[in-house]
Amino acid sequence: MNAFALLAFAALAAAPSPSHKDKEGPLFLAPKVGFIKTTTSLGGDLYLAGEVGYLTPLLQRRLALVLEVNFHRPSTTGTLRGPQLDNLGQAVERPYTLAQREVAIQLSAVFRLPRGLGPLTPYFGAGPGLYLHRATVEVFDSTASESGGGLGFQALAGVELPLGPGGAFVEAHYHFAPVNLLTTGEVNVGGVLAALGYRLRL
């Protein structure tokens, strides 16, 4: 009996313990902050986002599905010449501000290469998005706004460094977000951005 107990104990002690990879859950959350510059004359702006993702069992657990919600509000200023004339017969000019608020809901397929660059995990992906716009113009002591929405897409690439229960990352995006409003005309208010954040594995 004692010999059997000793053999059982030895077998349990020799059994491999679960690796860190096995302990990681398939879900992850990540806040992001960055800077975006649209393809229009609008200025650059702060980019805020949050994502929730699921690491699928496909392609040896390298394919993730990621849902992201982000927000930014670029703007531009200038001078607009109105129809009124001043006392000298010159057209009256007034400064104006155009602000473009955008909220996007994006779904992406992301392919990850764990430890593909030493300790770093590079990844890249793409997917469609729903882009909700609101343009606001302030000029001649009045404010006018209009809203719209449409489909677009994004492409992204980044690298992640393991840190604690998740990983710190930096990534770059390209957004194609067409809009056709009276204020803006038919333009792509998407653009390029760089962001960093922390991805917490659950």
C-alpha cells in the first residue's frame, strides 16, 4: 500500500503543470488612446477607444474577433465671406468653426503571431464598421448641425508586449469613413491614427 501511494505521488509530481498559455482565457478587454488625422482639412484630434475581443480556437488560437467603439472630434477654423457689405462696400468676413464628431462601431478579424518578434506579438487585421457623424458649424453668430451615418472599414497592425495579466500594445489604423452631408460634401473623414493601450486577458 505504501509503495502504491509513493508511485501515485511521484506520478502527480512529474505531471506537467498547466502553462501560462493554457491558463489564459479567450476573452480580452482593452482601453486605447491615440491621435488621429483625417484625410480632409480637419485638424488632428485625440482618439479614444475601447475594445472587447475573443480569441477563437481557429488557426491554433491565432485568430481573434474584436469589437471596438471609438470617438474623436476633429475640427477646423477659417474665415467666411458673407453676402452683407460693410460701410466701405466690402464683403463682411467672419470666422467660422467646423467640427466633425464621429462615433464608430467596428468589427475586425485579427491574426496574431504569439512571440513572433522575440517577446513581442505582432498582429494585423481588418473589418467593417458603422460610422456615425455629426457636423456642427458656428458662423455669423449662429450654429447649424446635421447628422448622418454610413458603412466603412478599417485596417490595423500592431505589436503587443506581455505585461502582468495582459499586454501593453501600440498599433496603427487606417479608417475609410465616407460621409455625404451638406456641411462637408462627399468626403472620406476617416484617416490614419496611432494608439496605445493595455489588453487585459480574462
